[in-house]
Amino acid sequence: MSVDKIKKALQDSADLKLLVAETLSEKIEQAAIALLISINNGRKAMFCGNGGSAADSQHLAAEFVIRLSGDRQRRALSAIALTTDGSIITAGANDFGFEYIFSRQVEALGSEGDILFAISTSGNSSNVIRAVEAARQKGIYTVGLLGGDGGRLGSLVQCALVVPSSDTQRIQEAHIAMGHIIISTLEEKLFP
């Protein structure tokens, strides 16, 4: 990749984040408030997604349990990435089908008042859709980190953070930025 292409890729990422700042800041705040309410009530955050979004799920859950801000001492916060247990995922896929790997975990581990972050760059991942449906049945607040037009998840989640792009890698970069902002807001409120 040439230096010009590298600069263009970085500029495209920055431009998209500026667009997200202009169009989604209020919804990001809404997600942060919902998360604060959930954690203040002793509940937990759950994350799910496929591929890069599975990695993002693990990354964001780790920020909860360990910490985001390196200079902030705080207690661990309850969070789980539904993407990490190979035995559950493979048994669920084998016995019920891949589309149920997250919803079965929401059914087993989720409780009313929890919050689920459903991550899908297309908004159409069937296993993430089923997880949101299971969460809504249990009284779990749902936030979608989505892309494009939001896909099917855009109308299913209670708070849709839809990155206005069809470029998967740029959407994922924006998802991590939004996730960090949401968690940083939580840390600032809970641990001033």
C-alpha cells in the first residue's frame, strides 16, 4: 500500500468518525445512560457478534471487567462476551443451529435489567437477531452497534447506533470508538 493510500484510509476513518460524532452523539449518550442504570442496579453487560464483531465483543467486555482508563482505580464491572466459550458455541451450533448460539446463552445467563450489546456491521446476522429477540423477552435492554442502514437489527434494538457506511472495516473502527466512549462515560460517572 502506498503512502497516499495509507493517508486516504486514515482520512476515511477520521471522516467517518466525525460523521458519527455529528449524527450519533445523542444516541451514544442514550446507550451510556442505559448502561449506567443497568450497572447501578447490580446487573451486567453482555456482548455478541461474529468475526471481527466477536473480537470487538471480547475487547469491550474486557474493558468492563478490567478497566478502560489506565489511571483509574476501580472495582471490576460485570460483563461477558457470549463469543468466548467454544464448548457452548459448538454444542449450540451442533444441537440447535448456528443461529441459536447467542440466544441460548442469553436465555441461560441473562436477567431482567441486564444490557445486551448486539454488534453486527450489516445488522442482519441471524444469531445476533435471535439474541436480541431472547433479550427483549427477558426484559434486557438492547443496544445495536450496527452499520449500513441498520439491517433488521436496526428496528429490533432499543438503541440503534448505526454507523452510516457500508465499509466493514470503517464500521468496526467506529464501533470500537463508540464502545470506548460508552465505557469511558460509565467509568467517569461511577468512579469520579
